[in-house]
Amino acid sequence: MINGKRYSSDHTLTEIQSRTAYEKNEKEETFGSALSAETIGHEPDFIAAIGTNDVEGYVRSSDFDTGVTSSVYALSRVNEPIQVLNAL
């Protein structure tokens, strides 16, 4: 949870990909979906994630290298298991 906001997977892909800015927390750190990076120009400081145990939250982008270079590549890997490293 960041700024009292919990990550929600209820957004459509079109909504996520059409965002032009990430939200910011009280420390001016950005958070949101990495799928918005293509339109915004960079990944957020905290990337929205769903853990293997279905816990929704955020992971610090600097904690890992996703290898994701585009939303098309990300979507091709959507069924691969991802481990949430540092959920907030």
C-alpha cells in the first residue's frame, strides 16, 4: 500500500498503457504499472505486482532487473511465475 492506495488489477490494459504520468508518494517516488513505461518513458520507482500467493502490492524496481523492454514482451510473459521481492 502506498499513500493508502492498494494496487488493484481491476484496470484494463488500454487504461494502463494510456497513462501519461505515475502517481507519487510523500517522498516523490513514483508508483504504478510497468506496462505504462512505454507511454511515460520510464518504469516507476515501485512497480505494481501480484505475488505467487495472489497478494497484490508493489516491488521496488531497483531491487530487480525485469528484462522487460516493451509491453508486448511483458504480455508474452504474463503466465510466467513472478516472485514479489519487497511488497509494501
